[in-house]
Amino acid sequence: MTTSRRDFLAAGAAGTGLLALPASARTILQPKTKPLKLLVMGGTGFLGPHFVEGARKHGHTLTLFNRGKTNPDKFSGEQYHDIEQLHGDRKTDMKALEGDRQWDAVLDTSAYIPADVTRSAKLLGPRIKQYLLVSTVSVYAKNDAPADENSPLATLADPTVTEVTGETYGGLKALCEKAAEQELPGRTTVVRPGLIVGPGDNSDRFTYWPVRADRGGEILAPGSAQDPTQFIDVRDLAAFLLATIEGSRLGIYNADGAPGTLTMGALLRESQRASGKKSSVTWVPADFLEAQKVKPWSDMPTWIPASGEYAGFGRTSVSKAQAAGLVYRPLRETVRDTLLWWRALPAERRAKLKAGLSAEREAEVLKAWHERDKAGG
């Protein structure tokens, strides 16, 4: 099946089986630590709020710096009186962060342009101990083999480009990592997540599958049930970020689902289980989907045939992060909670998914598949 690196990275820029360690195993991510002063660049989008809530539970003092445009009321109200919120723009106005105030660590969840990272790190450098940059597995130059933290990184023909597109996203993120380390050598941590999923995900990529199962009927599924995939629950990622700060861990970590444990079949089964609706799954081969102009990743979210240019898809190494404490909740929990979150959204938000096939297009492809099947094709 034909997909392009641009399509794949564009989906990443727009917003990663079993994963079945028991809840008790997650206590490794809750070490006893002294209260820290933490600065979050961003903090009100998707990943940020989960990190903020976890840090509050651990007794840390939080300052959020953002433009006040994304979910501006997220931490409003008396119950959040302990969270300091500063507004500004890291590109043009960082006055709120000037002065002699100090923080133990900075979590940068909103870095896309290297000059922004340089500006932030230069201003904060004299007053912080650790800078944790949230990057992406899209920084790797190729996907034709499993990547680890030492795999070659994407480069840009024009490193001064400032427009984030499917073609520039990975290269810009790689330059953001470099900028942070250049300004703060020996004080930088880089975490490279895969597809981040779970409650609050505004991209609808993972969410498409439990929502589709909740509609019932015949579900068009790509490839085979054994096809690999890889993603990480936002809550598990947030917990790992917090543990990395609490443990003062430096270096680079891939943070994604454990390779070999997630399949499209498991995702569809858990989606059906969570919905409780009567449904069936029809697996359609990649070559037929290609002939029908059904694209991997965008039309069939979380899926790309693991061959050719994407032979390494679903197999990114996370052994380093696991050794540092990354653990996972069961897939069943992620799917269930995502569906419950979706059902609670306003009707106008639920009227149209942002990813995946429309009901009408899915029906057309299924009809074509069954007609071919009847014809013995």
C-alpha cells in the first residue's frame, strides 16, 4: 500500500495489545521525592493537563506559561489556586518569565521551532536544573527498520524553515532537541513519544476505532488482525515524564508502546468490548484498500503496513525508557476511558470525527470488497 512519509508526519504534526501490567506495577512511577518547583511551557492542551494533575498529586509547585488561548479555563477556579499561570508568547513576549525566579525543572510540551527552544533555554538556563523537551519518534530519518535512540535523525534541506508541515515536522523537532542541548549541555532530557492517545485527544486518530465500534454494524478493518501498531496512553506518558524529572534523569528516551504487544486485532477487539454494541469486523487486504484509495494512517488510523518504507512501523525500541520506569496500563483501560470521554463530549463535537473514513465511504469500500469476493476476485 502506498503512503508517504509526508502523510505520516503530517498526522503526527496534527496531534502511540496487551500493555497489561497490573496497576500495582505502576507504583515505580511514584517515587518519594521532595517537592519540586516545576515550570510547564504549555500545560493546557492534551498532554500538559495530565502531567499537571499528576505533579499536583505528588505535591510539586507548578507554574504554567502559555498564550492563554488553548483551554484557557482549564485550571480556573478555587480548586486550582495552587497553580500559578503566566501568559505570554515564547516567540515575542517572555517578560513574565524574566527575573531571578528559579525552578527545579522545565517541561517543554510545545516546542516545534528550534529558535523558540533556544530563546526559552537561554532565558531560563541560569535559573533551572533540568530542561525536559517533549519531542517525537518522527525525528528518525527512516522507518524501514526499528529505530532506537541512536538511529539517524531527519535533516532539513533548509534548516531555517519555520513552517511546520508533514515534510518539515520531524526535521524541526530534531533541531529543537539539538538547540536544547546546545544551550543547556548536561541538563537536557529528551522524550520522544509515538502516537499519544487516550482521554482528551483532539486528533481522533486512536479514538476513531472505539467510536466506530460504538456505532455497531460491519466494521472495515485494514490488513490483518496480526498487523502491528504502536501508541502510548497519555497518562502513562505523563507519569513517565514526571518520574524522569523526579529522578533527575538526563538523556534521550523513546516513549511508545512496547513493540510486539500491540496489534490491530487487539485494538478492534477491545473497542468492540468497550462499546457493547453488536458489530462484526471485516479485514480487507492492503492492496485492495490501496486500489480503493483508502490511505493508511489517515483513513485507517493507527495502521500502516509494516513493509518497505515502513517495515519498522510498530517496532520502535523503548527498552531504555522501560529500564527507566516506563510502564503501561492495559489496552482495555485506554480504550474504555477514551470511549467514555468521547461519549461525554457535546453533540456538535461528536458529529464528525477528524480522522478515519466517514460512514458513507466505509460502506462504499465494504460493498466493493464483498462484490469482488462474490465474483471470486
